[in-house]
Amino acid sequence: MDLVMFFPIIILVGLMFFMSSRQRKQQKAQEDTRNELTMGDQVMTAGGMFGTVVDVEYAAGGSVPTSQDRVTLESAGSRSVWLRQAIAKKVDPIVPVESYDPDADAVKQLDELASDAPASDAGQAPAVESSVDEALDSITGAMTADEGTSTNPTTAS
């Protein structure tokens, strides 16, 4: 046989070894994460459920992690018991986002428009005031249109 025929087989064996070693490293990292679970950790299960660890029970009353250990998760006020192996990963705690107030944003934009106007020319001050008034009128007009002030076309005569 020719050496050229063995070369692709050698490459395939090398790729399989490289890929399997990478997968083993990932599995080891997940196992270490599961073994280090403590109360208060935010986790995601393999099924995609997010929860907070409230209890870790070791199988047979031991203190060494096994595949039969149970983890109690709390999510949306309810508790559920999972096998330790069902925990996919730890996640960062969710930080609430500030609420968005469109009225405050509009006022901020109007204040920026008014502050950007040149104050040196006395003739431009009324123009800025009128543009601010027009912007306020368009905002309040859009708000009243959104509140359902339109008439029913079937009852109009």
C-alpha cells in the first residue's frame, strides 16, 4: 500500500482526538460548575428554565457530589427539584432596566433644542420659542389622537 492512502486516515484520527479532547474539557468545566453550586446562585437548566438555587441535597447523606444529587430551584415564586446533572450553567443575575418615560424624553429633547439656540441675536429668540411651541403642540396633538378622540365613521352624518 501506498503512504498517500494512510495520510487521510492519520489526519482523521488526529481531528477526532482533537475534537474529543475539546469536548472533554467542556464537560469537565460543566461538571465543576455543577459541583460548586451554592445557595443563591442563578442557574439555567438544560430545559431552559432559569432559577435561583435555594437548596442542594447530596445523595445518601454524603458531602461528595454525585450524579444523584438534587438541587431545589426557585423561579417566579415556585420551587422545583432538579437533578444536579440537569443544571446547564450559571448565569449572571438579571439587573432591572430603568423604565422609559417618553414624556420625560420629549421634554429633555426640547430643553436641548432651546439650549442649542444662539442667544447673541435678539431676533432669533422668538423663533426658538415658536419652534418649541410647535413641537409641544405636535406632541400633545399626537397624544390626544392616540387617546381615541377619533369619531366613528358609521355614525357621522
